[in-house]
Amino acid sequence: QPDLTATFGPEGITGHDDHIATGHAVTAAWLDHGGGALVYATHSSQFLAQWRAMHDEIGIWMTGEPDGCDAVDLELVVSLPPAALDRKRAVLACHGSQTAGLAAAVGEARYREWIAREFFRRPTWTELSAAVVARSLDVGWETLARREMAGGA
């Protein structure tokens, strides 16, 4: 019984299909088993403003820049101390196809500053309702969204 479950929201934070699928699966498991709070990874509006030039320069967003979360709507902000940041950097290095080029493009110091904080928000009632409906239909969020956009359920 975890005290906290952290995952991606329906937008997958960057629009990445794997992030969206992970968020769907983890939210479904949380709905099935409960226990503790559920939070979704997000970015603060301040973070997005601070890093906008770099994001635009490297084209980081797969589906356009996400909406930032105002500071008052953040549930949790994690600022990593040096040892934890070293561990996070080592883990991200294991995903070299996704991180090595970015770190090289922006420089290691800038990359470490960029990954030094994590932001989380609570899911909205609308998101949780959609997750319940998607689970009951045995489809992912993205499938449900496509159905809604096509005018059917």
C-alpha cells in the first residue's frame, strides 16, 4: 500500500506515446488497488518560462508545449540534492537514445540544472472520470480521446 503513486497524466507530459500508455496503466492500477495519493508529473509555468528558449531551440515537445501548472496548483515539488541528482543523471544515461543527444546539445551543466526539479499535480476529476470510463471500456486514454473526437463513445 503506497503512500504516493507518481506517474504521467493523460498528456504524457511530452506527448510521448510510451508516457501516455504508462500513465494509463498506472492510473488504472491505482483505481483498482487504491492506497495513497495519486500525482501526475507536470511542469510549473515558471519552469516552462525559464526554459522556453531552450525548449524551442531543441524542439523538445512532441505535441506542442504543455500547459504549465501554476505554483498554487502544484501538489509536490522535488528539488534534488547533489547525490540524488547524480543518481537521476545516471538513470537517465541508461536511456541514452532519449537523453544523450539532449545533454550533448545543451551541455552537461545546463542539462543537470534542467533535470534537478520535478513537479507534480493531483489529477483532475475529469481526468479520473475519463480513466474510469477508459478502464470500463478496456481502452487507453488515447483511444477514448479519438472516439470522443470522432463523435462517438
